[in-house]
Amino acid sequence: MNLSNLLIDTKSIGEQKLLIDVLPIAEYKDGERTSMVSGYKYVIALPAHKLEKISVKIDGPQKMQPSQDGYKNVEFTDLEIRAYVIDGKPVLSCKAKDIKEVK
């Protein structure tokens, strides 16, 4: 069985997800990086895991800005988390369709 084919239960990362940064994802064409942006990575701190961070990729335009004076509590639409191994170390790949602030 291929590890990357397994989905991780999104409930396991905890209820609270804190947005701390947003970074552009460069578009690649024919294996070369272009100046175009294909989406954004939303860097999230997880209080249930000692503020460990994950990056959730969302294709398309930027949906949200990080807070200037703290964290924003957020929720994702159709969040998927997968694991794979690079150089013998487990790595997470996270993607979603949308992000919204939770008040």
C-alpha cells in the first residue's frame, strides 16, 4: 500500500487552527518556475499539537490575510491531509478548497 494514498482524519489536528502567514505558490510550466502565482499556502499553527505548523494549499486567488496583531482562528472547506516520506522522514501534504475565519 502506498502511504500517500491514505487520507489522515482532519479531526486529529484539533479544533482550533490559527492562521499565522500566507505565502504565494509559484506556477511551473515545463518544469520551470514562472512569475505567475497558482495559489497560496496558508501557514497554520495547531494548539492541540504544541503549536506545530502545517501549510494548507489552496489554488486560485488569495482568500485571506493574516492578522496584524495576532492569530486568526480559521476553518477549511474540504481539507485533505496526506502523508508521504522524503529521505526517510514523514511529511504532510495539506490542501483545501477554501478558508474562512471563525469568530
